[in-house]
Amino acid sequence: MIIAHTIKDLESFFEAHSGVQIGFVPTMGALHKGHLSLVKSAKQHSDVVVVSIFVNPLQFNDPADFKKYPVTIESDISLLTDTQCDLLFLPSYDEVYPAGFSSVVLPLDNIDNILEGASRKGHFDGVVQVLHRLFSIVSPTHAFFGLKDFQQCLVVKKLCDAFFPSIQLHFLPTMRMESGLAMSSRNTRLSEEGLNRAAAISKTLFAIKSLMNAYPPDAVADILKNKLSAFVDSIDYLVIVDPQTLSPILSWDSNKNYIILTAVFIEGVRLIDNFEF
Ligand code: AMP
């Protein structure tokens, strides 16, 4: 695996691989099997796989959260080598955001004001800026994202519709631990007791199937919030919404798909998960 720190290094790699299909997996590192599932899928759909690791300060509304973000670069390199990633792009801040860099403006139709966007002001704008830069630098044919960050997938879709229509997007299912807990780099900040409590998050979301025949959506959300609050320190949101628009559901319609999304805090760590049904 080649490790490129600069755009110049990347360009030499791309010159040597002109005309090939490039599969791109942008990450913030502290890699786990969820990330690796994206790399494996990229391998199946492209000739060369590029993974980036860049902890993007622009998408953290809380500087303390940015500082605490886990960095495990040696282990990341070893995992990527084993997964047959072809190139790891490991840029500095200045490489991604050079002096004079001008940000892009992308209307997000309110997605950036609700749920993750409401709780983490500026988060999705930061995501838009970094992906716009990375897509411009890497020029991928395919790009791979996890549905765990469901709202982010909607933002990525809008970004590509507006600026990169030729990139083929792949949104992949959430990889989970045996307990059902969605894998996340942030899980490394939880104690064993915290990890045990966090297993209740997905169990609560999956329980929706057994409740939806008996109660309307708002009552189901209340029951599940109540259940989950026994395990987590606080619930930021737990909502049942339309997966396309993220607008609330007033009644069930057997012809439609729904998604339940939640964000909770355990031991000061913010964890998100969702379940489409
Ligand atoms: P991150 O490093 O957290 O920015 O994540 C990089 C990519 O990995 C994003 O597209 C995430 O949605 C995806 N991802 C994170 N956790 C998981 C998981 N448990 N299963 C599948 N994909 C994931």
C-alpha cells in the first residue's frame, strides 16, 4: 500500500494508473470492521482503492470532541494493508484547506438544521467542505459511505448531484458488534460498563417492529425513548421519519418505508444509530 501525504504524491500515483476505476473511502481513521466493509466493497467495484484518513476540524462543532477524537494511525495502516487498500491518503490540514481556499455553498433543504444538524451546528457544512475538497483531489469513479451516518448519506447525495454527478455512490449497511452495537470509532472511549449499556441502543431500535402494529408512530417513539432512557445517560433525539425527507410520520402506511434514528450520550460519548424498516 502506498501512503501519500500530499496532492503531488497522489498525482504521481494517478499518472501511473490513468484510466482506471478509482474507488474512494473517506474516513477519519480509528478504523474498525465497519470502515473495512467499505474498503472491501470498494475493492469489488473498482480497480484501485483509495482510503483517506483526515480528522476534519470543520465538522466538529465542539473543539473538545475534536481533541478527544481517537487517532490510531499505526493500527489503521496495518488494517488497510491487510484489506488490500492500494493507496492511503493522509493529508495535513494545509493540504486539504490551503491558504485562500474558498468554501462551497450547497443548499441542504433543511437537512442541516434537524437531528444531527440541529445538535451539531455547522457539522454538515464541514462535511460538505471536506468531501468537496477530497472528491476534487481524488476524482473517484465510485465513493463508499456507511448508512450508520444516514443523514450524512443524504448530504453526500446532494453534494454529488450538485458538483460530482459522475461519481457512483454506494451506501452500505451498518456493521455491528455481536451485541448489536453499531461499530464506531467513538466506542473506544466507552468503559466496559458503557459498552454493555450501549448495546441497548440497537435493541431498542429493532423493537419497533413488534410495536408498530399496536401503536401510532408518536406513541411508539415515546415507548422506545422510555425504554432506552434506562440504559443511556441522555437521549438527544429518537424519531421515526420518512427516509427521503426526514419529515415526521403521523400514521403508518404499509406501502412505505420508515427509518428510526437516534442519538444518545453514554459516558460523555455521543453515539448514533438507525434502523430502516
Ligand atoms: P468516519 O471515520 O466515522 O468518518 O466514517 C467513515 C465512513 O465509515 C463513513 O461513511 C461512515 O458512515 C462509515 N462507517 C462508520 N461506522 C460504520 C459501521 N459500523 N458500519 C459501516 N460503515 C460505517
